[in-house]
Amino acid sequence: MCEITCVGADMAQNNSYAGCIEKNFELLVRSIDPSEQLLTQLSFINEFPREKIGWVEEAVTDNDKNSRLLKTLRTTSTEIVDEFIRLLQSNEQQHVANVLLGNVNDWPMSQQHFDLLRDKKRPNVSLSKPVRRTAEFPRKLQGPDP
């Protein structure tokens, strides 16, 4: 089992990651990419509750999926969370695995930096008054006067 610096083993919890999940819940919700591949691979873990995969997949938004996933992981065994961490690492989500492992030198960006990046990526929308264009129709040509 990996040494976890952000949480001590709490005998009231089912796994030694529960405290870390609680402490970093918002960061984890924002950072996990609950891809179809990740969730499918998670369903291959024999001890992972099958009914919980469906419950996670039914959520509409990624944040809701991640909240459900973290609630489930918090109440499963340490061994299942260890497997989940390995899945994160193999699915290019090492930065999320580092949060669970307590590797504080390689975490996802802070919420402040995330918000700043998101704001900069939004397309520049002009809030100026829209220009009204009117269609011009050709004048009816009149023939010679009778």
C-alpha cells in the first residue's frame, strides 16, 4: 500500500483514503475525467460494487459523476482505491492520482488558476450594440412617360 501523507488511517472509515477524499473533495470533483474507458475499467475490478457503476454513469454532468464516484470510493476498501489510482495513472490522470497519494508537488492547478484559465479560454464576446442592417431593394424602373 502507498504511503499517504494527507491522511492517517482512520479506523472508523473503510479505507485509508477516505480522509483524503473528504479533504480534497472539490479538487477531485473538478479534476477527474470520468471517461467511458475509466468507468469501464473500474467495472472490471471484481470487488467494485457493480450497481454503483450504473449509478455513476447515470449522472448527467461530469461533476455529478465524480461526486458519485468519490462517495462510492470513500466507502470501499483501500485495495479498490489503490486499483482506482492505478487506473487513473494508466488513463493519463496522474495529477488526480497524486492528490489521492498525497504527492503535493504534482497536483492539479489551484481553483484560482483554473478559473483564470477558464475565463481566458472563453471566446471574446462583443457586448456592443448590434449593427442594424436594412435590406435595400432596387427601385422599380419606370419606362418613358406616356
